Amino acid sequence: MKDGLQPRQIAAVAAKEFSDRLRNRWVLAVALVFTVFSLAITYFGSAAQGQIGPRSIEATIASLVSLVIYLIPLIALLLGFDAIVGERERGSLDLLLALPITRLELLLGKYLGLAAALALSTLAGFALVAALLWHRFGMGGLYHYGGFVVSSVLLGLAFLSLALLLSVLARDRTRASGLAIALWFALVLVFDLLLLGLLVASGGELGGLLGGDGFAYLLLLNPADVFRILNVFSLDDMARLYGLASVVPPALGNPWLMGGAMLAWIAAPLALAGWRFKP
Amino acid sequence: MTSNSARPADFADALRLQGVARHYGRGGALLKALDGVDLAVPRGQLLGLIGHNGAGKSTLFKLVLGLIAPSQGRLWVDGCEVGGRHFREARRRLGYLPENLVLYDNLDGLETLRFFARLKGAPLAQCATLLEEVGLSHAGRRPVREYSKGMRQRLGFAQALLGEPQLLLLDEPTTGLDPSAIRDFYAQLDRLRQRGVTLVISSHILAELEQRVDALAMLSHGRLCAQGSVAELRERSTRPLHVRLQADAAVLDALPPQLAALPGVVWRRDGAQRAGIDCPRALKMPLLQALAAQPLVDLGVQEPTLEDLYFELREAVVPPMQEAA
């Protein structure tokens, strides 16, 4: 079918995916996980400094960034890996595609429905801490916290996009879940370590090879790092809380550039998935 | 036939295949799931598609639905070329019940139909009516995970009927249905035919189709080995008719010499008062006339079954040796 996208078809699939996640209490469960973790970190994050409760907006966000960077990619990958390969393996894909819907519409519908569920649970999960910070520090601090929450949602959307790409490429559900876990491991745990290791092992020459600060731009190859930089630079005095901040050139601190990078991480895997989604 | 995918004005066939082939793999490992199939199904016809497992029935359905693309040839549904610009519209008038039906366990019956109705652009009000038509209105609010196999199949059939399709493709539709459900199912097909709906049913329960189809298409190893009404296929058959006789022993004893005038007729005695005759189709009436003069107790004529025809016509295409290999 060579005609254009029909929003009604995308909306029908998205509505089903979203209501499935509401109904099986996925949204509620994830929102609760975020609420519990974020409250715990906000309250007890400064316990080592002998203080209970949020010390400052910056410190709270810095602690929450560490939580989100592990948790959200994992949740997004687990949410999305089954989307296409699951329908294919169970045998319901043929029945769907026999209807007047294109593969791209199905893919976008799945993505948008799951994205809405993920965004809702993220927003709901961090709402209580927002209320707490507002009560303690007033509206000024909420601006930064809002930026953190929005970037967390974007991080989730980027990994969800990667999950759908895996779901299109994988031959079966077992492989898809294995790939999802491997991707989480690679991007969240190994990538930074590898980058740092290479930098040290080459005695800094690799950095020079890529032209001064060039090495730092490799961080754009990882949406988790894009998220980290976005939040590190959104706060003037937070950069020093991170060792990483000292190697990041100021150009990467431009939130528009990093926001653009994040959007690219959302769009590119999805576009690739659309292209590779074949019978 | 126009070369573009626009609908030709005088297209009388609901479904048409022209030299359609679908191959998997390449080189030495080439598997011809379907090969050089030409088929035309006129509007309002009930076509039975029969063949062994792996004969290409499901592949043919997938090609018609545009789920896979043909390696060669072209297909038209309702005058629209499959995969062409107008095919989305044609799909709205197309109903499909897959062989291995999988529905969403977490939805209830009515929600399932509503989901498919939205995607098909069918009015949502139709869902409740269709549930009733397939005898599921009592279970419309129960989750599909609690449905029996037969109930799922009925729900799948209701799904296929959404949007009042003009062409229905039913892949092994009576799988899992009990005899009374099968009867209901065919009664519903009759009502659809009266409305001019074209139906293509695949099955390997040949006896089920024999009395019900307008025409048959037989597939064997990806090739169309025969096509026509059951009567036409019988005409083509070289299998003998079988006649069963019951009479007094003395009457039966006297019969063989009288039948000697009919070449090719094979006489067999099945007991003192029973006998059987295998008779070439061309000699059916002369034989019956010869028997009519006899004081018989009972007489029965058995035509070759659809199954007999299937095996005969299929062997004409693929020698049994090759199949075993």
C-alpha cells in the first residue's frame, strides 16, 4: 500500500497499547517504583552527610539522575522488546496486517501507545518529589526539577525506540529479550567505562586524535550519556558534582544541542525499525 | 487488462491470480511454495481450496491479503491489484480468518471486535450484532482467555465479517468446532452467499466441502492441479463407479454372463446374496439398464468421493515416488 499515513489507524493501535498497560497495572507499578525510589533518594540521599530530607535541589537532582540512568532504560527496553516480535511469534501479526493498516502505522501506533504509558508512569512517579521540593524550596527549584523530569521522559522514549528496533529485527522473543538486556548492559554499564578505559590506555592520545575535545563528542553516541550531560549542565553548580563534567567541553552544555541529540535518538531507531519491518 | 493498478471497469471476478508464484530461498534450496497459479473466482462463488499440508493454501491466502509479495505474477482483489495504490480500500471489503487464530486474551469479546472494527473502518454498532450472529452475545463481556477453542473460532469469524466484506478468506474455518457449530457455520455461509459475498474456504476435511462448494481448486506442491465444480472433476476422473447389489443367490449367479457385453465392468461376489461391480463412468447407464430388468432386493451407486478425486488428480501432477522423496 503506497498511500500516506492514516492517523486514525495509528491512534487505534496506540489506544489499545496504552489501555493494555493501564489495565494490567503496568503504569501503576512503574509509577510506584519511581515514587518509592525517588522519595528514598530525596530523603536519605544526604544521610551520609548527617542530614535527612532534601539538602538542595542540585543534590537531589544529581542523586535522582543516577537512579534514572539505570532504571528508565531498563524499564523502557523491557516495555518495548516484545511489541512486534511478540505479535509475530504468537501469530497475531498476520491478522493485524490483513486489515487496512500499513506496517509503519502499526509500528508508530505501538510506539506512541507504549510511549504514553511510559511517560505517564514517569511523570506520576516523580510527582510526589516535585511536591516535596516545591514545599521546601518554592517555585524556583521546580524549574530545574521539571527539566530533569522532561529529560527523563525523553530518555525513556529513546530507549523505547531502541526496544522497538530490536523487536523488529529479532527473530523470536527470546532473542529480543536477550538483545534488550545486552543493550542495557552495553549502554548503561559498559559504554562509559570503555570510553574512559580507551582514553586512559591511549595516554590521552585518542582524545588528541579526535581533535581536542572531540573525544567528548563520542558521548553523543549513547542516549544515557546525553541524558547525563543534559542534567549536569542544566545546573550551574552541579557540573562540579560530577567527575565527568570536567572532560565535557562547554559546547556539549548547550541544552538545545543535547535536546536535539536526544530527539535524534528517539527518531533514528524508530525510522530504522520502520525501514526494516518486512514480512 | 490495464498495466497499472487502477480498477478496470469490467472486472467481474472477486479474486484473480495470474501466473502467481512464491518462492523461498534461492539456488539449489529453492522452495516453490506456489508456482504458476492462474485462478479466477467469480463474484458470489463459494470456492473450496483443497490440498495436503504444505500444498500452498496458506501461502495463497497470504499473497491475496498482501502479507507477502509474489515472486512472479499478479493478483487482483475486487479489481484492485494486491499491494497497489487502491489496495487499502479493497482490504476494507475483505474478511480473513487465519488458520491459527490468535486473539488478545486480555480483551473481552466485544472489545476484541471493537478494536478490529476501528482498524477496519467498520461501524462499532456492528460489533454487538455480529456477536449475536455467531452466538456469542452471552459471552461478549467475558475475557477471551476464558473462551473455548470453538468460541474463539466463532469470535474470529465475527471479526472476519466486520465491515460487511465482499470477499471472505477462511483458512480451515471449522477447526475446533463441534458438529452442530459446523452446521451453524455453513448455514451462515449460505446466508452470506445469498447476499452475493464471495467465499474462499480452505480445508482438508474434504467431505465437509463436497456438498457445499460451487467450485474447487486443488493445490498440490504449490501447483494448481485441478479446478472446477465437483461434477466437472468427477467427469474428468477415470475412477470407476462402485455399484452394490443385494439379491437372491440364484439371481446373482446368473448375472456375470449378462454383464460380459459391457467391457471394463469388474464383477465381485461379496457373499451369497451380495455383490459389487466396478464400472467405468461411461457405462453407468447401460449397466443400470441391464440391472433394472433383474429382481434385485437392493442397489446402491457410489460415485468417487472428493477424496478419491483429490488423490487421483494430485497423482497426475506429482508422481507418488517424488512425493515420498
